[in-house]
Amino acid sequence: MVAKNSSLNKLAGAAICGLGFLTALTSAAFAVEGHRSDLVNRQVLRVCADPANMPFSNEKEEGFENKIAHIIAEELKVPVTYTWFPQATGFTRNTLLAKRCDVIIGTGQGDELVLNTNALYRSAYALIYKPGTGLDGVESIFDPKLKGKRVGAVQGTPSATLIAKAGLMDKARPYRLMVDRRYDDPSADMVKDIRSGEIDAGVMWGPIAGYYGSHNGDKLTVVPLTKDVDKAGRLDFRITMGVRQGDDLWKRQLNDIIRKRQADIDKVLLEYGVPMIDEDSKPITSPRS
């Protein structure tokens, strides 16, 4: 009987030690994750952004990503501060990865440099043209109505590839991609040329087309080219917020805010003319609840 009790005591002791070991491991795991998230400044929302990249952001905080940043900060009950850097080669490395800021408000899903949150919205490259110029009703770059037309495209983007596949390159008007947006704005130039009749239409990223198509002149028609996805490769993208790899707690906190404030985020996007599409590629025309 004594031997039996002794054996039981040893088993109980082993179980307690094992439980203590598991507890230590769990505590260590939380400590590691907590240590990672300690890189995030909890006193302010530190945003990485371009100082001259409308309609997304600028130093006057006039872009829709600026407005979304304030929605996030409102939930966190902290002020917003910015690290400004041109959104070109080296943007993420010199801002988020350099720990100078804690979130990029708009980045493509699947960006390997960052940890993506849930999507804020989904959009697509769009055709933009002036109503009443013979292109009304066109919903595809392959529509015969575009044959012989002068179509603008930003070099080095899916829009240029799309125009080439549609056989419209002979009269296409190229616009530069890599510019300092503080001094040059190719998208605004393209839309100006559409309004003046210098070119007949343009293809550009939907949020840019939607914004410029409703500013600085008569409203232009903006059509997301969702019907061309199977014909010309990837034209639609989900846009997320981006945080540093390893900042999992921070990512989950942002995801909670996105879910809670999706309708408010959608309202901002719609006000800026962003052509949002759902998972069936149907247009979203009112805030999601």
C-alpha cells in the first residue's frame, strides 16, 4: 500500500511538473508574441504614407487612405502621425520595415514584404471615357467600338498589357509610371487628355479612375474591366492594410476594427468614387453593414 501511494505521488508530481512545463511554454509563447507587438507604438497610430499620392494620401490628409487612418485611430482612441515617403522602390523598406511607422493603409493582398490584414476593399482596372463620344455601353477593352481609338495607358502596369492584347497599341498613348508625384501626375494628365479629346479613352487602376473621373471637370464614365479578367490576366485586386511580419496581435486588432467599421470605410471609398466590386465581381454601390 505504501509502495502504491508512493507511485501515485510520483505520478502526481510528474503531472504537476508537466503542467508547469506547458504553462511555461504557453507563457513564453505569449511573451514572444507580446514582444513582437511591442514594436507597435500604442500611444499614436503611426502611418506610413506617400506625401503626394492622391486620391490615396497627401500631406494635407486629403486622400481616402488618410480618412480611413482616422477611422482606425478613432477606434484606438489615439491621434494619427505620419512617416512620409514616396511610394516607389524602397517605400516599405524605408518606412514600415525600418520601424518608423506601424501600418500601411493600402497594400495589395499577397505582398510578401508585409503581413496583410483582411481586405478593406476589392477593385479592378477600369476603362474611363467621356460620355457621348461613341463609347457609351462599352464594358470591355475588346469591344469593337474601341478599334482605331486612341487609348491611354500607364507604362509597366496591367493596363498596357491589356491594350496590347486588344490590338490597340498602334494608337495608344503611353503615360509614365515611375514619377515623383509631388511634381508629376500622369493619371491626372491622362484624364485631362480624355476631357480635351486628345485621346478617346484610358485604362487605369479603378480607384484612380474613379477619383479623377469625377473631379476637375465633367463626370467621366468609369467601367471596371471585370469582363476581361479571363482574357488578359489579373486585373482585380484586394487591398488590405499591411503590418510587419510577426505583428500578429496588431493584425488581429486591425481586423477587428475593419469588421466593426466596414460601413464607415465603404462610405469613404464611395465618396471618393472608388469602384468597389464584391466576390462575384458585382459593383458595390452602398456601404456594407
